[in-house]
Amino acid sequence: MGKLNVQGAVGNLGEYLREQRTQAQMSIRQLAELADVSNPYLSQIERGLRKPSAEVLQQIAKALRISAESLYVRAGILDAESSGQRMVEDAIDLDPILTQRQKNALRDIYRSFIANQEEE
């Protein structure tokens, strides 16, 4: 897979962060506090004006309870192919309709499909 356009990746990252923050029902101020970054800096990241470091992305991911890899892909730091599985599992975890039991079952089924595909 080719390199991502940095400007496009940063904008895409900001949109993705805003979506994740909204789904987590957090204000930008709450997320900034949990991630230990300034409110204005986080706002600039969401608007695509700043490209955060991998360390800042990790702090944000931890605060949002999502994988840092999904943010690294959005920021153009990681190749999407290398972290596709983690992104699928994140999507399952973030679904507000599913119960924890359903999420665990879906994750197990998905992992078995991946394992079977790797064996072929």
C-alpha cells in the first residue's frame, strides 16, 4: 500500500477523533484532560491543523479506550494492512447496541476467520 498524503491523513485523523469522542460522549475538554493534552491543542488536531506525535496519539487512544494503532493508521504513521484486524475489533468494541457478551462472541468469530485465512 502506498504512502498516505500527510495533509489528508491529518484531516482524516481529526474527523475520526471527533467521531470517537462523540461516540464516547465526551467533550473536547474532558478528552483533553484524560489524555493530558491542552484543550486548544486537541481542538487543532480535530480540525486537522496539527499532526500529533505517536506519544500524544497513544494518550488520546487510551483516554478514548481505542487502539493506538487505529489512530496511527489515520495519522499515516502505520500502514492500514498491518493493523486492519485491530480496527475491526475496535469497531466491535465501540458499537453501543451490542452487549459485552455479543462483542466477545463477534471478536472470537472474527479471530477464527482470520486464523483460518492465514492457514490457507
